[in-house]
Amino acid sequence: MKTQVGIIGAGPAGLFLSHLLNQHGIESVILEARSRAYAEGRVRAGVLEAGTINTLNNLGLGDRMNREGLVDNGLDMRFRGRTIHLDLPGLTGRSVKIYGQQEVVKDLIAARLESGDPLIFDAEVIRLEGLDSDAPRIHYRHEGIEKTLDCLFVAGCDGFHGIARAAVPEGLIQTYTREYDFAWLGVLAHAAPMADMTYTNHDRGFALCSRRSMSISRLYLQVPLSDTQEDWSDSRFWDELHTRMFDGNGQEIQEGKIFQRDIARLRSYIAQPMQYGNLFLAGDAVHIVPPAGAKGLNMAVADVRVLCRSMAAFFSTGSRAGLDRYSAECEQRIWKTIRFSVHLTGLLHRFNEHTPFERGTQLAELEHIASSESAQRMIAEQYVNLSDVAD
Ligand SMILES: Cc1cc2nc3c(=O)[nH]c(=O)nc-3n(C[C@H](O)[C@H](O)[C@H](O)COP(=O)(O)OP(=O)(O)OC[C@H]3O[C@@H](n4cnc5c(N)ncnc54)[C@H](O)[C@@H]3O)c2cc1C
């Protein structure tokens, strides 16, 4: 099989890229290691910035998002039993949209399959060859048979544990990492959500109340890395959430049936440069941010918008200039986004290594934000828009 762009991975990065390329008449084939059901069922991100919303709309695929997505105008932060309310439109003129990543993925997959363009599930890429040549070759396994895909460019959109980044010869990519020694236990529950996205920094740890619809809450607790889902019965989860949210009489947070749970460890990671020869990396394959800033999906979409623009320029003019600049063009935006996510994580979580002195300065920063509109605007601006790029 032959194509212009071989895309590894049908997560948000790979799927958005395929549709963007298609708009420019550029052919692609997507190879996805997992099944369609798995790709569509993976519950992860839910906050969409304007850049992501506009991209989906410009592709003509935003109908369901516009019908079912919820506009989020507020971001609340609690500490010492008080609430700082960030009025996002008031502070920035913008808001964000709540629409689950798995819904975005479903919409993108449905449109791709409808168009008849190749998206092959259960096709695990096992080896990449000739990445520094004009004729890269992707080796993959499908239905028990080893097959090849020849292409001009390979897009490594295969997430943090994918094969593409690892295919770059050692020493050519520099990585920067920060691991956290806690995780997020996330649940979905059939329960009416709180009106605003609400973060809390409690002596017992961080918690977050978010939503996926007017009847489904997305809720998180900071937990030790060693905890498993079995450690958290439903009643223990709800009790802890009420406590950390300063919901003393248990009336504010609605409880309901928990129907999905996961534990995600937190890390910050960036690999540079994001390209090698004719391999271009995007999304979680090259950067991970702790989820507090709600940025991972939005960053992935911004990456592939830049990548698509560079590829489109190549196919229309023959110039590699944009492709050669791809990584450099993305890096500053990514570092800024990592900085914001790391800052929010540091502001809102309890750290084992914190001395009473550091706890004091953390709470003092929250006090400062509570009393300063400029400080609130700084957070709000970065929350609503760090991932917009020129198309
Ligand atoms: C708990 C949690 C909450 C989050 N909340 C938010 C949020 O609110 N907002 C936000 O913006 N982001 C959030 N994120 C981050 C966001 O989900 C990711 O950044 C996003 O999924 C990245 O998309 P991607 O396409 O780069 O990678 P992925 O979604 O990881 O997709 C990569 C795909 O590649 C496939 N693949 C891997 N290896 C191979 C191979 N060898 N061959 C073929 N296919 C392969 C995988 O199966 C996968 O489908 C959250 C993440 C987590 C874990």
C-alpha cells in the first residue's frame, strides 16, 4: 500500500491531521493498533479551547459538539473553605467548551470512515524504515499478517507509549521530564454536576469537579501512586470528595452511580526536536502535561494544524521550508503550555516534600489570586487560550 502521509495512531492528533490533510487534497492512511471500540471508549480530556472548537467547526464536523457540548464560563478554585471565582468571559472575553474527547474521536472516526479514506484498526505498527530517506516505509501487523505502507511522510501521532519517537536514532532527540509522586483517580458518575469547573486545594489533597453533560459529572481526587481502584469504594470516594470540596453538610455535590473509573499518573514531558528526516511527531508522542490545565488534547490539535500547514505548503510549492521549521514553530507554545500546567499543578496539589514553609507560600499565592483581578486574569487567559495557531 502507498500513500502521501502515513499516520500512526487514531487518537485526536492522528484523526485531526487526517481530516486537515484531506481538506488540502493530501492523501493519508491511518494505522491504529487498537480496535474502534477501544479508541472510541477511552475517557480522557473534556475541555476544548477555541482553537480546537474552531478546527472542528472548520472541518464541518462540529454539529454534535455545538448541539451537545456545554459552554463553560467559570473556573472556581477553593482553599480554606473559600472560593475564588474566575469569570472567564469577564476576564478574557472567551470561554471554553466541555465535550468529551471520546465524543470528538467518535465524530472524527465516523466522518473518516464515511469518506472511505483508509483508517485501519487493529493495525499495530511494529517497525519504521528509511525515515531519513525520500521513501519511508511503515511495517505493521494486521489480521496476523505483516504488511507495509510506503509513504512520503510519516506522522507519529501514537501517544506517549508509541513506537515513532523510539524509532529516532539515539541521541538525536533531547527529552525533559518531571514525574509527580501522586496520581489522579477519575470517575464518571450519573450525577448532576456543579455549575462551574471547581478545583480545590485541601489539606488532604487536590480534587476537581467537572462535567460531561448536565447529568454526568467527571470527578477527580489526588491519590498516592500506590493506590489502586480497589482501594476506593464508592462511599469512600464520595466522602473524600465532599471533605476536600469543603462540602460540610454533603448538600452541594450530588452523588450518583459511578460507571467508569481510571487512575492516571501525572508527568510533564517534552521531546525535542519533534522531527527526524521525514518523520514528524505530534501530540502525546512528544509532550505530556499534567492534566490540571486541561491542555493535552488542545496541544495535540495545535501541533497537527502547524504540521498540516507545512505539508500543504510542500505539496503545493515543493518547498520544505515549513516542514524544516515545524518543530521550532511548535516548541515555544509547548513550553508555555507546560509551564502553565506545571504552575497550576503546583498551586493546587499537596506535595509530600512540602515543608510547612512551602505550604504557607502555596496558600499565600491562593490568597493573592483571591484578592487580585490581574492575578485571576493571568490564569484565566492561559486557561482559555494557549493552543491557538495560525492555519
Ligand atoms: C485522565 C486524563 C485527563 C485528561 N484531561 C484533559 C483535558 O481536560 N483537556 C485536554 O486537552 N487534555 C486532557 N488530557 C490529555 C489528552 O487526553 C491527550 O493529550 C490526548 O489524548 C493526546 O492525543 P494523541 O492523539 O496525541 O494521543 P493518544 O490519544 O494517546 O492517541 C495515540 C493513539 O496511537 C495508538 N498507537 C500507539 N502505538 C501504536 C502503534 N505502534 N501502532 C499503531 N497505533 C498506535 C494508540 O492506540 C492511540 O489510539 C487528559 C489525559 C488524561 C490521561
